[in-house]
Amino acid sequence: QLQLVESGGGLVQPGGSLRLSCAASGFSLDSYAIGWFRQVPGKERKRVSCISSSDGRSTYADSVKGRFTISRDNAKNTVYLQMNSLKPEDTAVYYCARNRAYYCSASIASWGQGTQVTVSS
């Protein structure tokens, strides 16, 4: 069974850090681009970052550039999202997603179940 499982969410104060993990089972993450998305109630899900499988090239939404870093550990079959200098507006449910190809695109093959991130004092 192909599965993505996110972890690492929680409550953090503004300015704090969290690291999200996206662990894959049933397939090898290194064959696909993996993206991190976030969604708040009533709004559409938006991509915040993506990493390709071929060259490890990464992309970021403008709102998180310089604060978030995506990385992958193929040996652990896991992709990470390191989030620093968190702001209240980063509060959302975060999802990881497997692209259909090795490069980042809008074509998503599967989603994880999501993990809640809340930034509040």
C-alpha cells in the first residue's frame, strides 16, 4: 500500500521552529518529486515547497522563502520541511504530496493525511 505519513506538527510560539517529516511506505520517494502544501479552513490548498528527485532542486512560495527549507533523506525514505521564524500566518494543516513525475508540477498522485501547525503566543 502506497502511503505518505506526516509528523512533527504542533503548537509553537511566533519566531519558533518546527521540522515536519513526510515518511513514505510502499514506494521509494527518490523516484518522485515531493511537495509540501498547506491549507487553512475555507481556503484552497497551496504549495509552499517542492523538491525534485532528479537533482534535488527545490522551490518555495514567496511567503516562506528564507524561512523554510525542504530536504530529503533517501536512505530513510523521508522528506523534511524545516520551518524557522514561524509567523501566526503560517498556521495551517500541512500536507505532503507525491508528484506523478520526478519533477515538481501540479500533477499530484497521492496525499498524506496532514499535520496541524499552530503558531500562537
